[in-house]
Amino acid sequence: MYVVFELDVSRGGREAVRRHAAALVELLAAHGIGAVPVNSGPSGGMHVWVACPQGLPPVVVARIADAAQALFPTVDRTPLLNPASGAVRPPGAPHRHGGYAELVRHSVEEAVAVLKQGAQARAFVALLRDLEAQAKAAGLWRVADAALGESRARRGGSGGRSVPPSIAARGPVVRPVVTDEGGVPRLDVPWRLLSGAARRGAEHRPSSTPGAHQAAVHPVLRSMAAAGWHRGEAAAFAADPELSPALEWLRTASTATGERAPLTEAEAEDRLTRAWWLAVQDAARMPHRRAETDQDDEQQGAAEGMAAATDLIARMEACGHAHWTRPSGPADRAVLRALAWFMAAYGLVEVTASVRRIAVLAGYSKSTAALSLQRVTYDGWIETAKDAERRTSSGRRIRLARAHQCTADEHHMCALHDLPADSKTAGHHGSDRSGTPRPPRGGVGVLGRLGGLVAHQQAGIWHRFGHHAARTLEIIKDHPAGVSPEEITQHSGYTARTTARHCGRLVEAGLAEITAEGALVPTDRSLYEAGAAVGVASRPVELAVVARVEQSQHQWWCREEAWWQLDRDERRSRGPRASADQAVLPGLDPYARAYPRQAPTELGQPGAADHSRAFAIEAARIGAAELAAEATTLAQRGEVIDPARLAGHRPTAAEPGTITLAA
């Protein structure tokens, strides 16, 4: 996607155009955005071309245009305010008064390279904030607002959307609306769990009355927006039919037969985009409630999932070392932590997650995570409330267990279901919990700590050193003043020899240092840096991207199986399907294509499925490279990599010769 600033001579003269173009290019460069200035023709006007391969929402482009015109009056914002048909002449195109659009400082090859590389969406959001801040500081923003007049008020900063009268009637905006790095609106309020009423509303299944499914969506999304949720979190929540029956309208559409048919990706995206914008606008105007500031009983009661996660972690750390020092211990521990993170993040005591997603959060392969889930179920840590459904690609529904039936397996170890009075405080090795109240019911600190634990276990370095060493490093980090090898052995349950091996590897990797007294202290080196030094930093990124691609490939294969279960007459009546390699145009169902197959060996029978080719096709379609770049950024920051929350970029086909100014 291209964003083109048009600087018009009629708005200030040739000299002003040159001066403003130079200043604009310099400002763009300061934000890491490469720009290509172009003389548009003989009149003296100029175009400044920049690119964003991810695409930008129209609201972000419109705000950039408004602020740029306020700072640089020769900028004509009109082409940037029309995402449907706004266009400018590309370099080399003839001008109606003679001459042609000519590159100013780049060769053709250099210009192509700059625009092909482009810049990330977050760079444009940073540019937007800088432009608006400079315009306000210079006293120009009020002038710009007045010039935009009633037109801007009707748009409401929404990129062309209008606030419906039913929402506008609530009154003025009482909560600030901001945009995230992708330009998506949200409320600038502290994040909190959904209230009990909101969660019950999400679990309510709409009736078959016409319009009931659509009407059920808005109250749930409005509650999410009021709770400080981002659109990505709402999308992940809405994607799970088990968690959110009320949001069925965001996943399916009604049909003439009364059944509901799955939406295409483009249709689902359009519905959620519009519904989320309306929810944010409505939540921004709702009167303040005491629960938002006083944390009343309802808000406290909404933290069941957070409390369950806190309790699980506490019981894991009080159950003894034998559970986690055995060969399968780190994998079991990582899987349980991933489940605890789910509970805390979504505020639920029952969570639905695929094995692929749990594996990524645990830092293991899918097969290892599946075995661990089976093991911790048999040991009594968790139980399955509902089995996974392969055809619908929905994961199993899991909750904490409070009892279990022991197995005859010699490796079976019973879970700890109740905390003893003298157990240790979760997260503080060796401290005495006797007489201390139970952990609080939820709280942002619990989620933050769980996020740190999950990000720690995801790090690629453990694929080289082993996940047992990850536990040793956690103990060292819990004692920033220093801890001796003997104390590490006591806290971990490992032998002195194993502890010495772990410490040696951690010191060699620069993750720990030995003091003059022989104690080990943590360093400031990140796990990503340590992994990069030995070539394994990208391992969690690979796991996350492969999980996303495999999930999409699995949905395609399920549709393929359903196709071949139809009788021959039904398949003929539906007509031939598009080939596997055909590009998926916006609005079309990506899984309606024929699944790639090898050449048939028998007449009239389909050839064997070519899963490798299907994986490659889906990787290109959903933008695996962009997903990997986003996951890499999260890994470098030491943040949780959740494959379901990766946004990435889904490339779409564009008409040849068309230059899109806003997506």
C-alpha cells in the first residue's frame, strides 16, 4: 500500500512546495520511513511517495493527511481521504500540460527498492502522533479543526463512518479514544477482566429470531471495549465458539434453510471491524460506574480465572521437586503454566485451546505438548470438560481438577489439590507461607507475572541448553543479590552435579555471573540475545508461525474431506472448484479451492493429498513472513508469543495498474 503526499503549487507557490517537501521527507526519515520525492509536472507541484506493506486503516491515513496539511499548508489531503478511488500519477506518467512525473533524487531501481521495503504500520502511527503534537504545539491544530468544520465532526475521526443516533444520544465522550499501533481504535483505560454479567452475556446463545444473532454482539464487544481490551483480544475471544456463543454473528451468516454458514475471512473481518468501532464509540460515551474506580464486589467476583491461575501456580510450586526434576517435568510444568496464563488472560476457569497453541506457549513441539497434556490429566492437575472437535478445529475444553483416579503407571505422580498451611508462597522459593493469607483473587500483577513465566519458557535458548536449565535460571533471577550453588540445589531438587552443569552453561551464555564469594547473580543479557549467539533464538518464532499455518492448512483439509464425502451428483451440481494455486480474492472463501494433490494412480480417483504443497500455499496466503517478523519482535522484547494473537498481513490481489492509497 502506498501513501502519497501531494504538494500543490496553488496552495503556496513553488518555493513553499520545495521547502515543505524537504521538511516532510526529513520528518519521515526520522521515523524510519523511506520517502521518494517526485516532481509531478511542469507546474512545480511535487509528490512524496512512501509505502506500508502491511496496509493502514483509512482512519490513520486521514489523520496523517489532516495533521500534515496543518503543518505543511501546500499538502493537499484530498487524495488521501478517499480510500476507494483516491489516486495520483506514478513516476514517469505524462502530465496533461506537458512533461511527466520525474524522480528527484533516486534512480528507478533505488525508488523501487525504497518503496518495496516500505515501513511498518507502527512507524506511521508514530509519525501521526508526531505530526499532531507538532501541529498542536504550533497552535495550528485548532485552525485545522476549524477548517475541517462540520464535515470532520460528522466523520468522528472514523475514516468515513458516522456515529449512529442511538449511540450519539448517550451524550459526549467521557473516556478518551486512542488508536493502537495498527490504527485500530480502543479506549485509553486500564485493562481489566470482563465482569460476571459480561461473561454471562458472551456465553448466552442467541435465539433463532431474525436479527437476534446480530443484536447479541454489540453488548459483549462494548463490555470488552469498556474493559480496555484491544481489538486483537476481542478477535481471539470471538474466534472461539465455545467461549462466545453470543458472538456467532461474527463467525457465520444465516441462510435460506435456517442453518448458518461460515463467513469468509474478508466477511468476518468486515463485520468485526465495524462492530468493534461501534462498540468503542458506545463505550466511550457510557456514564462512569463505581466499579471502574472502586473495584466493587462485581468486579472482584469477575476474577475467577485469575484466582484459578494463581491457585494453580501456588500448588505447582508447593507440590515438591520430584514432579519437575523428572525427565518430563519441564514440559509438564510449561504446559500447566500456559493453561494458567489462558485462565488469567481471559478470566475463565474453563479454557479452550488447541494443542498447537498450548505447545507454542509452552515452548515445545506439538507432539511433546500433547503427551504432557495427557500426563498432567492422568496425574490429576486438569480434566477435560469437553473433547476437541476436529471438523470444527476447536480445541478441547480444560478446567482444573480437584480429584482424580490414580493409574497403574509407575511414573504416575498425584497432583497437589489443596495447599497445606505451611506451603511456600508462589514465586518465592524458600519463603514461609504459614500464617500468610491466600493469594488475592486476581489482579494485573498475576497476569504480568504469568506472562513473564511463559515468555521465559518460550525462549529458544532452552532448545540448546535444555528446559531444566530454565528452572535453574528462574531461581537465580529470584535471588538478584546472589545465590550459592548449594542453595540452588536445595530450591530446585537437582543434584549438585546437575546444578553445576546448568550454572556452567548459563555463565557461558552470559545469563549469569559468579561473584567473588562464589554466588551466582543474573545478568542483564536477554534470553533472545543468548539464543541468537548459538543460533536458536528463532525457534519460538518458527513454532508460532508453523502453528498458524498448520491451523489454516487443517481447516482447508477438513473442507476437502467434506467435499469428497458428498455424492457425485452433488459435486457435479456445485460445479468445478478453483485450483489450489489460484489467488484468493478479497471476499472469497479460501477453503473453497481444491486441495493440492499428486497425480492420480487410478482412473476416477483423486491423487494422494500433497500436504507439503498445501502448507506452502497457505504460508504465502496468510503472510507467514509478516507473522514471523511480528513474532521476532515479541521475542526480542521478551514478551509472550501467542500464535492466535499474531496479526501479520494477509496479502490481497490488486487490479493491475491500480495504485491503492488506503486499505
